Amino acid sequence: MDKKNKGKFSSFEEDLLNMQKILDDLESSELTLEEMIEKYRIGVELAKKCKKKLDEAETEIKKISS
């Protein structure tokens, strides 16, 4: 695996871990409403970022397979 791809996958995994942390924080109910909204906003952005990376990976796999 080259450095370019390693960075992509590492970032993807880090984003997933960050989303899990946000979910844990939201479930803890120790946050204020404003903090919960901000965490939710960040989680949505991370989910969009991960979806884009998954779509790119799917496209790359299809190119390799055809």
C-alpha cells in the first residue's frame, strides 16, 4: 500500500472512531443542548466525509475489477 492510500484509510478509520466518540458522548446525556447540537453537526459532517470516501473506494474497486 502506498503512502497516498495509507493516508486515506487512516483518515477514514480516524473519522469512524471520532463518530463513535460523538455517539458515546451524545448517549451519555451529560452535555448541554448546545453541546449536543454541535456534536451532532460534527457527526453529520464526518458521516458525509466517510460516505464520500466509501464511494471513492467503490469506484476504484470497480475500475480494478473491470
